[in-house]
Amino acid sequence: MSALVNSRDPSYGQLERVLTAQKTAAQNAVRRKGERPRDLQPRSRCVDEYTMAALSNKMNNMESGHMMMTTVIGNPYPPSVTPLKDLEKVMIKDLTLETHHRGTYLLLRFICPAMRMSAVMNVAEDEAGTAIPFAVYMQEPESVRTAESILKDKRVIILKEPYFKLGTNGQYAVQVDHPSDITWLSEDDTRIPTKWKASDANTGTLWSAMEYFEAIELYSRAMRSSLTAEEAEILHNNRALANLRIDAFEAALNDISFVSNREHRLEKGLYREALALYGLERYTEAVEVLELLVCKYPESTSGKHELARSRLRLAEQETGSYDFKALYKATKLRPPRMDNATYKGPIEIRESKGRGRGLFTTLPVKAGDLLLCEKAFAYCFTTPQEEKAKTSSKTLSRSSYLMDIPHNRITVGTHADLIPAISNKLYRNPSLAPTFEDLFHDDYEGAKCVLIDGAPFLVARTMLPNAFGSPLTSKHMIDNPGSYNRDSGIGLGTLGIWTLASYVNHSCYSNCRRAFIGDLQIIRAARDMPADTELTFSYVTHQEPAELNKILLKGWGFQCDCIICVDDRETPLAQKIQRQKLIRATSGTSTKKKLELIEQLNSTYQRPSTEVPRLQTWDFHFSLVEEFAERSETNKEVIEQVLACFESVGFVIQGARLSPITSSTITIERWGLPHDKATRAWLTLRNVYNLLGKHDLADQAKEFARMNWMLITGEDMTFVYDNPTRT
Ligand SMILES: C[S@@+](CC[C@H](N)C(=O)[O-])C[C@H]1O[C@@H](n2cnc3c(N)ncnc32)[C@H](O)[C@@H]1O
């Protein structure tokens, strides 16, 4: 799942210093809590300092070509839920430090060009002309909405129950962690003092400039004038389109329902209603609306196109059949968000003893069966290394780190973008809130507040244990191993939330496997399983059990109790040291010596590998497979070593050996751990059988190879079996 930063990360030292500075600042701030500062800067000085900071931010980014985004989460607090009419206006000079000013509000106007750091920033003034730095978190990335369009110069807002903060650099600022605490005043709002009224509002160009947020505001303003029913319908349909463009699907549906009877809606209304339903993944309803549209307006080509698209989604949802060729093609999109539906196979959420809830099979399943193909609920993509290298040097690269002060941990990835992405999605589509809110959130009770307003802190708390890191595609990771490096975090910056996959609990001895194609997560059974089996996969890629458990404890608050971890805890330290020594000794030695070393290595394990898989020994057996395969007279040894690979990870395979009696069927009596290199191992076996004329066995080995490829990439369309040079 998402990656914690470890001491091998090249930025670790710098990040630790930032985390320490943040912690010290938080402690200093606590000491001054409740104090009303007497040294607020004069307006002009405040503006000058902000302008200098904005310039230096820009210069730093330009010089290094790299932007390091750090998002800090402190102790969560709930958003303001008091109606504005019950709040009393205060001025900036009345604010006290580190205080949530419950029961009050500020009327503010921005007075500089906005800038984006971890937050969107500006300087705000009140009616008395007192100015203060202002920061709002949880906003869309710059590519979706510019800082300037959020905290636009001269824009007026009401900030409910403001939070006045002492920053890391000792500067005072008003900080907004819940965007819903802000009431954005449109230019004709009567609450704007006359002296702040803008005189040069230009409304004509906004729509063509695709400023959807402002277009929505303009349409809303126009709706307040007296209109005929026909004009009002047109305005509502137009605002629905602007809402669709910012993914506010529920607001779009509200606009469309201005004409309450669907039968009476205009073509545009029906079309936009269907798009909104599609955006909410309500494909059955989208199909219903589009069937009505094409019946009422048979000449509508876009209606017919959308109907076909929605029917495809419905089929995916119901049958789990996907066009993988089209999926790979779509991964060229940036971000690679797939236009596909989620398929939920024979699985359901149930209680899992000692682990909260988990995902269970409802029917017997076979190895390779598709259990879930889930579209991301939220997804933030990081460009793969080799693509970054190709882009112009003028483009800023970006690393995002999340500093979790209460838990004293740093996480790498696109959290800085994922938190606002989730927050905004929920804010704009509240009906989706329960899906996210129900996810695991530990002892953190505040998650319920998500329902009120998509509160970001609460989102961050729920997001952290549930976010998955993902490659562009799992196949891309196999084909470009250099682009993904767990130690440096390279290539692992893409993060997403998959709300069903999130219910899968961890086990090192996993029974299913996840793969990714863009923002689709594909989970397949890694063994035959009866109904009512709990699905598990590993949250962390291969590590020594002790190291892995440290990560699990820090990131997810539990220790794994699978047989691999239990066995490791029971193994005496001296034996583990001996094991490591032997593992190191095996590289670069002769075949004969390797065989001896492997025998010694195996004697350091207390339980048989069929009971406790030995991931560390796979590679040594596999290196022998390759050495023997080069000498074609050693077919028997190749078969033995391939089988030793599988046995080392827990498989019990019958009928694969050629003596004493040659069988015609390979049976997997017990499934072990899925392994990335297992495809190649099965194909090596297939080649040997073919050389020996055992074509029945060869076909079966090829079939197991296909199955493994499907597990690790999610599909078998790209399975290549003629020249098994790859995994
Ligand atoms: C992503 S959630 C998994 C779903 C979660 N069990 C639920 O009830 O929603 C991760 C959390 O599940 C629990 N968990 C997962 N695997 C576990 C395991 N093997 N043993 C104990 N707890 C586990 C931990 O509390 C962990 O922080």
C-alpha cells in the first residue's frame, strides 16, 4: 500500500529536519495559545514580505527544477457547522493564537496575487485594513484550478470560526483546513462593503476561458434575476454543464431536476443528466435516461454514442469482461484514469476476527479467477521516471511528502494532492461520503464529519491506512524495473483509494494478488479457495519479516501473525544470522558449491517450506534453473530446481517429475505464494517437457505460466510464451 519514507530515502535527512521544525513550532505554538499578539505587521509590510516570499518560492523552484511539497497534518479538529446567522463578526485584531474562534466569523478581502506552496496563499485584510497572511489547504492541484482562481486578488469571503496560527517561521497567519468554513461571496453579494465592490467585473469571457467555477457563480447570479421558465431551464442546463466539468455530478443532477418530469426535459438536459449519472457510476440509470433521449431525439448522435458507452460499462459491471487491449491504450492518457466500470466478483465484506472487517469469498473460486476489478475512488498520478526524463527541463518535477506530526511519520507519494482530491469529491458529491467514511479509520471517531463537509483532516486520517501506491501498470513495472525503486521511492509516488480493495486485510502468506492497469486495481485468486475464505494480500513488498512488521506497526498499527512471521519470531537470532551469511555466500559461486550452500541454508529452517514458505531461497534455486537450462543434458536437474523454487514458496506439486513413473497430469495439491518469476519458471519447465516430447505436460506447464502472468499483471492478453526471457 502507500510507502512510508525510510532512512534510505535520499531526502530523508531534509525531511526529518522539516518534521523536527514542525514539531518544535507546534510546541512553541502551544505555549502561546490564547495570546493576542500585539506585534501584527502593518498592511504594507505584510504585503511586502508576502511578495518577497512569493518571489523566492518561484526562484527556488526555477533553480532546482524540483518542487518539494510537504503537507503537514496535526491534530484533527471538526469543521464549522454553525449557521452563519448564529455567528458574530470579529476583526483580525481580536484573534488569539492557536485558537478556533468558535461562534465568530471574519469578513476578509484578498489583496495580493495568490501563490501556491503546500497551501494556496494570499494576504487578507479586514474592513479596518488590518492585513494577515492567509492559507487555505485541500485545494485542487494547480493543473485543475489555479491558485489565482481560488484566492483571487480582491475576492471577498466570510470565514466561519477562524483558526489563528503561529507558523513555523514565527509568523502569524489565518489557516483554513476545512474549505467548507469559507463562504465565497459573489460580486453582487450585498454583504460586501461598498468600498470593496469591484467596478470592472468582466463576465463575457469567463465561459470561453473555461473558468467553470466562475461560470457557476455567474449562472447562479443570473438565476436570481427574474426569468421566464424557459430561460431558467436553459440557465440550469448550462450550469449543469459547468458542474459536470468540475465533477460536481450531484449539483449537475440538481440543476437538471429543475424540470421535475424527465419526459419533459430538453435534449441537453437529458444528455447532461446521463453524464452526471455516468460520473456517479450509476450506469443502469444512465442507460435508462439515454434510451429515453434517443427515443425522443433519434437524430442525436452524441446520445447514441453515450448510450453505447454506458451499455459497455454496464456489461463490465455485470460480467467482469474487459477489453484489455483498449485498457492498455488508455494508459497513455495522463493521468491514466480508465473509462471503465467496477466489477465485484463473488466477494463480500464481513467481520474478520481480530482484524475488523475483511473481504470474503461467497462462492468457491479457482486460482486466477477475477475477484475484483475496481476503479479508483480517488487517484493521483506521478509521471514515470523515463517519461520525466523526456519532458522539457523547464518542467518542474515534484515530490510530495506528508508529515504526520501526531504519529511522527513521513509518507511519500501524492498525498498532498490525494487529500484534497478526496475532500473535493465528497464535498461536491455528498452521497459518496458513506463509502469513504466507512473505511477503516482506527480509533479516529471524527471521520463521521466527512458527511458534513468533506472535512480534509478527517479525510487525511481515513486516507492514510487505506491508500495504495501503484505503478502505471503492473506490466510496466515488470518491463521497466529501473523505473521503480522501493528504497528511493522512485516510481511509487502514484497513490489511490480503492474502497472495496481496502477491505482486504494483510497476510504475508497471501491468497490473492493485486495488479494495476492505470487506475484499475485487479484482484485475482492466487489459489483455489472454498466459499467463505477471507482474502489476504501483503501490504508491503518483500522484506525480512522483522523489518516488514516494523513497517506494518508504524503504518497500520498491527503485527502480522501469519505462519511466516510467527516462525521468524520463534527462530533463534544466531540461526537467522547464519542464514543471512549463507545467502550472501551463494552469489558468484560454482554450481556445486551453490547446491551445498542451499542444503545448508535449508537446514536453518525449522519447519518444512510447504508449511512456512522461504521467499529468500527462491532466487538461488532459480539461478540454478538458469545454469542447468544452459546445459541441455541436465533436464532432470532443471525440473528438480524449478520444483524446488515452487516448493520453497509453499507449493506441493504432483506429477511434474519424470521418474519413476511419468504422469500425464500436473496437479497442484497445495498452492504456495504467488511469485513474480513463477511465469518464467513454468515456461522453463514447459521447454524441458517439449524437448523430451512430453507435450501434454508442456501444455499444462504453459497454462500455469499463463495463470501466473495473469496474477501479476491482471490480464493474460500480453502473456508471451514462445521466448520466456521475461518474468
Ligand atoms: C486497509 S484496512 C483493512 C480493512 C480493515 N480490517 C477494516 O475493518 O476496514 C487496514 C487495517 O486493518 C487491520 N488489519 C489488516 N490486516 C491485519 C492483520 N493481519 N492483523 C490484524 N489487523 C489487520 C489493521 O487495523 C489495519 O490498520
